[in-house]
Amino acid sequence: MKRIFAIILIILCLFPLTACAQKANANQVVLAVLSDPKTFNAVLSQESPNIFGLTYEGLITENPITGIKEPALAESWDISDDKLTITFTLKERLKWSDGKPLTVDDVVFTYNDLYLNPKIPNNYRDSFRIGRQGTFPQIKKLDERRIEFKITEPFAPFLDNAGVPILPAHILRKNIEKKDKEGNPEFLTVWGTDTPVDKIIVNGPYKLKEYATSQRIIFEKNPYYWKKDEKGNQLPNIEQVIWTIVESPDTSLLQFRSGSLDSISITPDYFSLLKREEERGNFTVYNGGAAFGTNFMAFNLNQGKRDGKPLVDPIKSAWFNNLNFRKAIAYGMDRERMVNNIYRGLGQPQNTQISVQSPFYNKKIEGYHYNPEKAKELLLKEGFKYNKAGELLDAKGNKIRFSLITNAGNKIREAMGAQIKEDLRKLGIQIDFSPLAFNVLVDKLSDSLDWEAHILGFTGGNEPHAPNIWYIDGNLHMFNQKPQPGAKPLTGQVFADWEKQIEDLSVKGSQELELKKRKEIYDQTQTLVSEYLPFIYLVNGYSLAAVRNRFNGIQHSALGGTFWNIDEIYVKDNE
């Protein structure tokens, strides 16, 4: 009965278009997210989106429109002539959301005791490793406002590391010093989503006000945020931000059209509908061009064993580790059909691991255009054969069948998986496609390593250095993943020469400071990835969003999103 009521309520909200619109002049922004946050601990977070773009800042930031590094908590930074010493100077009178001073000690603690602490696994740590030796920066306090970072060799991506969130030492230091029975710092379990929100201390424009599981997260202005506008007024302008948890994109669409949401990311199937309703609905559709990030299909190339048992069935592992098999799969997937049918023309095939809009993207790589005859030719060349039913068999007569997983609820990836299953059936390959709950998927990819093939994506940016993906022991080297800290070890794991070449080039690219020479190095990494296909890249959609016209200051960007400058945006009725 409740379900019927809910459906009726939604329908009532749809007609007229804005009948259920919230109060137009509310000084707030209401957005939707697909799921509950996994953590309120910025260091341990492995998900995107997350709350930390609203709640934390680092020393500096990157302007997503210009790509230029800009001051945040640091007012300036100096780089020595030999490029090995970087000194940041903090702004004066910085404070945490509890009113306590934010100091140089917080910065040193955050880097030395959190991100660089080997007892704390996190996605940032790999990015701090410098050069071939993988050394970490030496970070120390110079005086009450200056922090010195010393590195062992020039490191082009260094300034990106200066954008990571800074956390409060006066709250968290005790959680580093206190250990559990296994000797791990208590920090690994603090600031979960069950922590009272007033205990989460931040330095960004917003702090947590309320979290209701499966319902909403409410952020309110951080009264101690450092930033002011040109007239000296305290920012941010908008009083509160509300994230409603809406597990279905279809429901988000209904809520946006009814006026309950202020903005929505547009998937291709919604584009035409919303474009037609722009004027009547009093909103604007923004197109930021090709989205940063990637979508790909990957095979589990890991030949390791755990407790004597292979992670991947050896028969299937032999297929996956056959280069021409992977190339056949790449030729067998119709990416143009994905663009037309799944993205409704609002996307383009992506051919490399670097985002299309990055200055390091190699436009010369053509990728694998749909060619099923070429795919069959490669398979037959490797000893695969067809039975009378048209099923593909390997040289020993084993039927080619494998599982393909992705995260449930992502309609684009679910549609891609369905099409890949259909495309590869034409090659005589049977795919068992199963969208999984995100947490289950992450466990398979990171912990148990028990998977055969998956569809997933990485977020991206202008910087091409991604050691967590391309270093052999990287935290996201998922096609041939080493065990996570604390997990049971593997035996017999094999790393290919091309994996090592990509790692070597990644190191070399990070050491080169001249843009043209750096690009030449990353062109080589893209060539290797395209040749050996650890990831088979699919389609990159356009960054599309619809935003109510009641906001001033929107600068939608494929890199930063719609509200990347939320501290400066204001509601027109509150000017």
C-alpha cells in the first residue's frame, strides 16, 4: 500500500512541471546522490563522489577552468632552483570548524602521520612516491607559518599532492598513537558514518549538520571558513547544501522535474527530454564536453595463487593472458553502437588511459574499431576454433565462457555489459553478466581478487601521473593486483615486461618537468596500453548537467562539475 502511495505521489509531482517545487528563494542547494557515504574519514575514502570536496581543503587547489594551481590554505609556495625543495606558507588566522586554530602542525601531522603512514592504506600514498626509488617527501615545520617539503629528485606532479585534504591533529593525533590488538592505529576505525556529525571537524566551506541513513546528508556553512568575497563578506554565500539519497537515477529525474532538486547530472537518455523543458522548467542544460575519466573492460590477468589455489581458473587465465584474445575482444565490441544507442550520440569512443581533454591525451592512437572478422581471424590464429553450433572453443576443446561484473545501479555500465554480452555472442563467446552491489564488487577487486572480467571506470584529471594504477604494486593496479596490506599473500604472481615498461615510463614522466618532453613520454605509455590492453577502453560520455536558473556564478566544467565553486555561487533572490 505504501508503495502505491509513493508512486501516486511521484506522479502528482510531475504535473504540472513545478507543482511540487520547493520554496524558490530558499538559500540552499538540493542535490541527489545514488548511495549513502561509505565513510566520513577523508584519508580512508575510496569512493567518488564523496563529501570531502565540501568539507575539506588542501594547501592549494586546481582551477578546473584554467587548470592553474591556486592558493587554498596556503597563501603562497616557493620552489627552489634545483626543484627539490618546496616551501608553503599558510594563510594567517586559519581555523577548524570547532574554532580551534589550523596550524603548520596540522599540515605536518596530516602528511607524515596519515597519508605517509604505512599502517594506513589509502589511495593517496602511491601518488607521493617520487622517482624510480619510490622515496617519499621529507616534510617538516620551518616556523609557525611555513612547511618545507624535500624531495630526492624533480617531480612534476608534486603540486597535485598539495591538494589533498588537511585533517585536524588536535582531534586525530590520539587515534594514531592508540593501537588495537593487532598493532594497527585506532584511526582506521574513526569517523565512520556512525560517528555523530558534530564530531567531524573540517576546514572546508561546509560542515556536516545532519545525516539520516538512506535519506539525506545536510551540510551547513562552516562559520570559520577562511574565504571572503571582494567586499570582505564571509563565504560561502549559500547557507546549506542538501544531498538527498536517491538510489535510482529515474527517481532523481522525477524529483528534478518536480522542482525538488536544484541540479541533476544528465544521462544521455534524459538529454532530449530536459533540453525540451529548459524554458518551461526555468533551468539551463550545460555541456562541458568529454567527461574526464575513463570507462573500460578489464580481464583479471593475475596468475597468482592464494593458499595454493589459483585466483583465476588456469584454463581461463590462459585465454585472458593471450594478447590476441584480448585484441579479439576489443575488435569484437561495437563502441560506435554504444555511442549511438547507450549515449544517444552524446559521447565518443575513448582509446587511451588519459582523459580526452587532458593536454597529455594522445590523439594519434586510433583504438580498436569494431571488426568482428578481424576478431575471428585473431582467435583462429591462436588455436581457437568453432564447433557446429558456432560456439568458440579453445585448442583443448574448452568452451569460451566467462563472467563479467560491474556495479549495479550504474545504468550506463549495465547497458554496456548487456551490449558486450550481445556483441561477443556473435564471436561464439558466452558471457555471464552480473551487476553487483558496489561493496561486493570492491571486495572482489581489492580483497578476494576473485573475478574474471569487469566493467568499471576511473575518475581523471589533467595530470597523467597515476602510480596507483600503473605501478606494479599500485593500489589500483587491478588487472594484476598485489594483495592489500594485511591480506593473505600470493605466490606465483607474474608481471609482464610491458607492465614494467609502463611503470618505468611513468617514473620517467614524473621526473620530466618540460611539458613537451613529458607529453612524448606519456604518448609512449598510451601506445603500450593500447597495444597490450590491460584495460579495453570503451566510451567517454559528455559532461552534461541541468541547473535551475535561480543560481548565479555557475561555471559548469567537465573537470570540476557544476558546483566546484560553490563557495562563491549565490541564490539570485538572496543577492
